[in-house]
Amino acid sequence: MNDPNNIQIGGSHNKGAKVQPWDWARKNADGPGLGHYECTAIKYIVRFRKKEGLKDLYKAMHYTEKALFCFRAGEYENECTASLARIYPARVRAVNEVEVRAQVSGILLERKYREGARVDAGASLFVIDPAPYEARMGQAEAERQRAQADLRQAQREWQRMESLFKSNTVSARQHDEARSALELAQAALANAEASRRTASINLGYTRVAAPIGGVTGLQAVSPGNLVEPGTLLTTIRQLDPVHVRFSMPEADALAVRRQFGLVGAAGPSRPRARVLLPDGTSLEAEGEIDYLAANVDPETGTVEARAVFPNAGGVLVPGQFVRVSVLGLTVSEAIVVPARAVVEGPLGPSVFVVGEKNIARMRPVKLGAATEQGQVVEEGLEPGERIVVGGIGSIRPGVEVREGDPDAAGGAAAGGDRAGASGGDGSAATEGKPGGER
């Protein structure tokens, strides 16, 4: 037989406290703050303590059991607009990632940047020995000047021949030769100027500049080594903003397109997103989804997506594993119940519906998306029905439930806008045994 000194009273007000001291129980048996079953159990415990009758003890245990089996019932939200809670694993990518390579051969003389530091576009990174290219530049300049002199001489010869040809002093052949010499001199000058431009470009390549602004990587070649065209020197990654790539199920991608239209189009209608960092915190600044693939991966059934986030503080780095929460997705005209109200029954997901005579019956339902307000139920529930939303682990099909205060056991959220909160009557339910005393 259970020791009455160890009988605990359930419910949300006393949190399973032992019924001690007995003087307090006698004074507070009819007081506020306790439910009907708790008060009745206390009365019989006090009687048992005074008379030591087994009948009082059995009744005390009976009402204690009733108090322990305490459930919460409430009305769910009918045809509401529910916010979808969608979080996907993702990887951070740099918006731009550039490999800095040598474009001319020569000895690498100097590294002019600090590894891992931010640099602006056009900043000097390396210096390749410019001496051979300066010499070629001088040679090209001399050839250009000689070509200019040859052209001036050909122009003078052509002017004289033109005058003599008009007075029939020279032959047509001499006239044509002078014209050809002028054209050859013009071509030689153009070739000399092109050679000079090539020499100037190559000389400029001896100063290796940053093609974009961003964060530099480690040097791939140390100063003093011979580099050739194409030799990798370092990398630069643009980290503000950054791209975050992830994949979403095709059903979610369809919901995004239906709600926001063409994601790639510019405008305020782009879906917003938030990054959840590996330590559980979230990035302050929100981003936006700027790309959603036009095809579904046949192997995974997912659609590739990309979001862009500001990253002035450099918190996000390429290759980092994060999670992306897509904001603003909603389901219209949805029936939403608290997730804790759904149990796995013999026929699949089910809920306990409170019907006639306050009898709880298990009913299979078809579940939809999980939202911030709760679980969407697509089929199986009708507007106006009440379901059990607390104490699900102890309830059995066919038990009778009762009305109770909104703070009854189960720990369900009362009032407010959350789905599954009790209605204005603050309904609660507790197990009642058929034929038992009330």
C-alpha cells in the first residue's frame, strides 16, 4: 500500500509537491489556487490522517491519480496565415575570388603587401625585376624615332617627285617608287609604335597590382625565385558582401516562386534571409536571395539557391558552414495546431479530438509544413473542433476530459497569438474514469 506521507498532488499550481504539513492542508483545502481534484484529494488525506480509514485512503489515492492525469485542450487556429520556418544548411562563398598570376618572366624582387590584409583594387602586390623590360622599352622607343625620321624623309621625297612628275621631268616609275617608299615608311612607324606599346605593357606587368579589392592570401612564391607567365603568386577574395549557397526542396522553391515571383529580378520583392552562425548566434544584418535555379536536381530533388549578405565585419569567410533561414514565407488559409498535439498513432500522425460528452478520440490527420505558429494540418480536422494539446504522453483514447483553468498542467502557452493556445474559456482536460466519483 502506498504511504500517504509520500502521496504527491499533480497539477501546474503545486508542481507535484507533497501534501505537507497537514495543518496547511486542512486550512487550504477549499482555498484558491488548487484544482477540484487536488482539493478533494487533500480532504480525503486529512480524513485518513484523522480516522485512519482505508476507505478515505482509497478515495485520496483515486483523486490524486485524477489530479496527476491532467491534460490541456484548446482551439487551434482556423484558416490563418502561418509563417513557414525554413532553415537550410549552407556554405559561404566569396563574391569574387581571383588568382593573382605573373604575366611576364623574371626574378621576383619584392612582396609589397601584408598577407591576410585587405587591399584596394590597383594596390601593388609584387615587383618583378624590371631591368630587362626597361631596356626593351628603350630599344622600342629608339626604333620608333627612327621610323619617324624615315617617314619624314619619305614625305619630302614624295613631295619633290609629285612636283617633278607634273612637269614631266621624271618618269611614272620614279613617281610610283616614291609613293611606295612613303607608304612603307608609314607602315614601319606603325610597327615601331606597336612594339613600343608592347614593351610598355610588359614593363608595367613587372609591377603586379591587385585586380580587385579584398583580403589577400599567402604568397605562393617567395622573392628571389624566377617566375614565368602564369605562375601563381597569391589569391584575393572579396568578402563584403559574400554569397551563401544552399539547396531547398522543390516544394519550398515552388512556394518561393509563388509568393515572390522571379527571384533573379531586381526589386523589393526579393525574399529576405538570415544567417545562423556555427556558435548558434545569427548575423545582425539580413540578406536577400538573389538567385534560384530554374531546374531541379534529379538526383537530390532540390533546387540550388544563393543569398547575398553584407559582411563589413568579416564574420563570414569562404568555406564556412552556416545555416540559412528564409524569411517571409507564409501559408495562407492554413489550419495550425501546436506541434506537441500531434502523436504517432497506428494509422500515422494523429491528434486527440475532444468530442461529445468530453470524450477524447484519436483521429489520423495529414500533416503539412511546420510553421512558426505550429504544425499545419491539411486534412483530418474541421473548424471549431477542440483538441488535446498537453499531457499527450498519459492520455488514452476514449477517456473523459473536463474543463479547467487555462494554467492547467501540460505547460501549454496560454492566450496570445500562438496556435494551440486555449480559447476564451481557458479550456483544459483531465482524465476521468468511467463511473468514477466526480
